[in-house]
Amino acid sequence: MNILSLFDGMCCGRISLDRAGIKVDKYYASELDKYAITVTQANWPNTIQLGDVTKWREWDIDWPSIDLLIGGSPCQGFSFAGKQLAFDDPRSALFFEYLNILNHIKSVNPKVKFLLENVRMKKEYLDLISSFLKVEPVFINSELVSAQCRKRYYWANWEFMAPKDKKLVLSSIIEEGFVDREKSRAVIASVGRTTYREYFKKNQGQLVFNKDVTGIKCVNPRTGDRQTYQQDRIYETSGKMVSLTSSLGGRFNICEPEIKSGARRSRGDEVRSDEKANALLADGHQSRWLAKDNIFYRKLTPVECERLQTVPDDYTNHVSNSQRYKMIGNGWTIDVIAHIFKGI
């Protein structure tokens, strides 16, 4: 197949095609980020770089030979996490470059396949994109095939469904330490800059806690006691996590070192190093965790972020860590895309 990838980033499309077992003859990529291009060429040196997507009319391509057009146009204008300027945001307006290129290819190759990925957005924007592409999107959460909660829409002109749940958990991809939830929050471009305050007070990013932390108790604000709660657990990385409730309904929990004097020490409340530990799960919206200073924590490593996106370990290890975090966060969950490609 001959592939044209717009907004190609670090070439997640190429990894996905390879994982899906699809033979690639030519892979054209449109990307401007020099660091992402460095990673692409280090892994896929035969990639043909085209440059600025807005200059596509100048590209030297045999347009009728393109079998598959793929891309995830910049999403900042659509995302619920942004200002939702939609097509008024110049980044999200690049969707129309994708659309123009798709229509041009269709005029010379009506059988061309296409895939577009984008974030959760208001229904009016979703419907507008669908009306332009003339297909309805499929909603897939990456948590089905990875340890990351990442909700995305996928438009394609072939049939596919969401993949089966592999039941992967965050603890299974961490290199060492403890994690406080079953699935990581979405890996985004700023994941490498996650701070303690952002994590606990703004519900952003993902942190890992030091293996030396022992005996963490959770205080329930409704009662003030230190009883065991199914959803108030911390996982250690020695094994898979048990199933948890999906939401705590906005509960506010305070995490603090265990009080040994006069307190009941429960296996359900401890962090242990000798077996799978139990998990401390916070709601993805309003719940917050406050921790004492003697609890150690760290950011996710680049390799852990790669694993959350189901990218091969050290795939991005050709640039600085800050650039690795950025491109991984801007990329695709490979196993989701590979699953979609298998339906071609």
C-alpha cells in the first residue's frame, strides 16, 4: 500500500501498519516538528517527508497511487480541555487541509481509504466533521488495549468496532514504584511537566510513588474514620490490579501515613512489597489527594509513556526527554490504530 500521513508526528501510523501486518510500499509523511521527524527517520529511514501540509498542492506525489490517507488533525480547538474555539482555532482549522487533500485524492482514486482521529468534543463539532467526511465516527477508549484512559473518535470509510478489553492496568507498565489508579490519565504533550500540585489538585498528568512508601491510610471525609474502602487502595507493580469502581462520585480523600497507635492495620489499606498491593483510586473530576511530605513521587518515564501508548520501548530515544514526552503525548495509541487497520 502507498500511504499518505498528515500531521504525522513520530510516525505512529507506520508503527500501526507494521503491527497490523500491512505491507507498506511508500509512506509519505507531512510533519513540521524537527524532533518528531528525527525519531521517524531513525526508525523508518525510507519515509518520504513532504513538509508543510498547507503547501500540499506543491508536493511531488503520484496522487492516484495513494491507497490510504491517515491523520489526526490538531485538536486543541475542539478539546474539552481547551477553549473550544473549534474551527476558529487555526490549529483545528487544519482539518480542512485534510478534507481538501482527501477530496483531491478521491477525484483521481475513488477507492482511496481514509482514517481521521480526533478528541472528544461538542456534538455540534462532531456532527460537522461527520457531515464533511460522510461517515460516522467510532468512539474508542484506549483503556481497552492499554493502561491509559484516552477517549478518541475515529472516522474511516471501512467498518470496524472497538477492540476487546485486554484488561491492562497501570501497574503492569510501570518500571518500579506504586500507582494510585487502575488506568493512567491520558498521556498528553505536557505529561513530562506534571507537578505534585497539578496531579493532586488539578487532576492532571500521572505520578508514580516510591516503593519505600508503606502504610498509607485513607480518611473518608463523610465519616472521618480510617476504615477500609474497596475503591481506596494503592497498587504496587508486582502484578495486575483487581477491578475497581469506575468513579468515586466526587469524594474528597486525604491520604496520610498510617497512625500505628490505636489504629487498626488492615491488609486492605496497606502498601506492601511482598505481594500485590491494593489500590487508591481517585475520581477523574473533582476528587483530590493531599499527601504528607514524606511520601515520595516521580513523573512517568519516557518508556512508561511509550508503553501507555503501546509504542515500542525506547522508540523515541533519539531526542531529549522533553521532546519525547511531547511527541508521545501528541501521538496515537498504536494498538487502537492497528486494530482499526486490520479491518481494511
